[in-house]
Amino acid sequence: MKLKRAVGLFEATFFGVGIIIGAGIYALIGPAAGMTGNSLWISFLIGAIIASFTGLSYCELSTMFPKAAAEYVYTRRAFGSRFIAFLVGWLLVLTGMISAATVSLGFAGYFKELFGVFTDIVFSIVPVALLLIAVLSYINFKGIKESSRFNVFLVCIIIIGLLFVIFLGLPKFGNVNYLEIPFGSKGIFSAAALIFFAYIGFEDIVNIAEETRNPRRILPRAIILAIVITTLLYILTALSAVSLADWKDLRTSAAPLAFAASQALGQKAFIFLALTALFATGSTVLIILVVTARMMYGMAREKSLPEFLALIHERTRTPWLAVFTAMIFSMAFVFFGDIKVVAHLTSLAAFVTFTTVNISLIWLRYTMPKMKRAFRVPLNIGNFPVIALLGVFSSLFMIFQFELNLILFGLGILLAGAIAYFVFMRKISE
């Protein structure tokens, strides 16, 4: 039995836009402004350029191997190593579960602020986060069509919220120096490394390849459209935010976009943006759960995870055991920590993955030169993809923008993955 193909270009594009915008722009624009000052938009532009390098590599690879667990498949086909592919998949699955848990706590925090559910954190934040994961996992189980439709609804509200901030800021454009760099280039690149969390998601489009009607045609277009749409929204939002409020105040605000809007329209604007952020966090959690389940399903089908995770439900035609396994582990990680730590960890995992994906494309250009490619990365020297090389260098550069303790933590996750791999492979051989 195969997964149900029900996703078109519109749904796939909104799928990408939904997870790219998500919670990142609402939560991280404040800390990023504290690193960059009024030049915040430059960090978003840098993030977009880096995303574009790797996004184009994903476009080509998705037309070669339109499969679930895409990064695992790309790495496995390029290097012929189940171990390397497993580590990439392990990193994405684990950070996906942690991210879903943490962003669900962000949702619960907004929910508590808006609706005042009890007062004790044990009886409000955690149960709301757990309930959100359960409800969205059920939608994930019901089918990709239902998940896509619900996501389109959430994304429309998210975009309205950003357009609202942009509209409020337009009359004030030009009232500050947008080239002011109070902490130098180090601050710009450190902020770019942080807010890259707000760009992560374009790559997740490829993991619904087996549920897309014409993946070789649709996936490259959806990736490019998602990056272009979100880049325009992000840069305009960043310019508006620092035009509406002093970047020093944005730095200390728990809800920076809502705070910026409140400087123009008061408390009503704050409530509206907080509601929008509620939908943004919900959209992020939904798509992370969808993608994580498909990654687990694809890896199980390749016999790199227990085979029961590859079972497809007869009625919904979704990988139902993978869906509910992702739900259970995401619930377990609800106690992990704050969104800034997870944003750094998720961005670090993304840069490691992007490095591997870009190297895979370069390698496959020489090992499988005659394989059909419905999309081909532009700017080549002979058969060598220059943009993929830029993707490798930029991803490696961004990895070293993180603090050493976070890099060591990431290495610890990879070490745990290596141990899990050899334990699992030994059981299979036995």
C-alpha cells in the first residue's frame, strides 16, 4: 500500500511557507534585534541567501529521488553508506521532536496569556502543550489532505498578521538608520545563525514527495516560491519592527512583534498579534509532526528504523504508527527548555544536514551524471554545481557561529545516534 497523493503546488507551497514562517519570526526577531540593532533586515537577507543555495540543491535532488525521508535517501544514494544516512535522519528526527515539543510550549504560553487558563504552570502550560500535540497528531493521522487544508487556513492567518505589522510600519519607514550596526559584522552573522531557524522548513517540502501528485514538477517550484514569499515578508517585517519600536525594547520583549504593533495601535494590536502568533506556533507544530513522521516512515522502509514504523493505515493511508510514535516522543520532550536554545540546536542540525545534502548533489553529478533531472541547479562549471559548493561553505561557516557548548551538544546527539545505529543493526543481524 502506498501513501495517498493529494498535494498540489498550492498546498506544497503553503506547506513550506507555513513551517518557514511559523513561530520563528514571532519569537526570535527580538533576540536577533538585540544582536544587530536597526540592521536586522541584513541578517534576514543573509539567511535567505544561504537558504537559497541549499534550496536549489534540494530542488534538483527532489526530482531525482522523490521519496519520503528525503535527506536520508539523498545521502544513502550519494555515499552508499547506511551509517552516514542514518546519522542525518537521526539528527532530523530527534531535533524535529524536540522542536515540536518546545514550540508547543510557546503555543501554550500565548494561550495562557490570552485566555488566562489557571495560574499554576503545572496545570496550564504543560497540559495545553500536550493537548496541542495530541490534536495535531490526530489531524496528521487523518490524512495529508486534511493536514494540508488545515495548514493553509493557519498560514493565511499568519500572513495576515505579518502584513498587519508591515502596514503599520510603512508610514514610519526611513525614520531610523537601517545600516546601523552597533555590534559589528559578528552581531550580523550571529543573528543570521539564530534567525535561520525562521527559514528552516523549505527543505521539509521534499519529505511529502510521495504524497504529492507530480513531485518532479511541483516540488522545485514549491521550494523556490516558499523561499521567495517568506524572504519578502521577513525583510519587510524586520524593517517595520525597528521602525515602530526601538531595537533595544524589542530585545527585551517576550512578544516583540506584538510589542512593535502596540506602539502604533496600543493594546488591541498586541492582542491581535498574540492571536496570530498562536496560529503560527500551531502551524509550526503541525508541519514538524507531519515531516518527522514521514522521515521515520521512510527510514523504516529502508530498514534503518523498526519496520513497524513503515506500516500504512488502510483507511487514511498515512504512516499511522510513525505518526503516533512522533507524538509520544514529542510529548516526552515537552519539558526540554526554551525556544531560543531549541532554535539554536535546530539551526545547527539544519546546517549539518545542508552541508551533507550539498555534498551529496556534487557527488551525484559525477556518479550519476545521466540520471534524469527535471530541475538542474544553475551556474555550473562543466558538470560541477558552483551553487552547491557555496551551500557547503556557507553552511560550514554558519556552524562555527554557534557557541562551543552547543556544538559539543550536537556532537553528543550524533554520538548517541551512532550508538543507536550499531545496537539496532546488531539486533537485525541477529
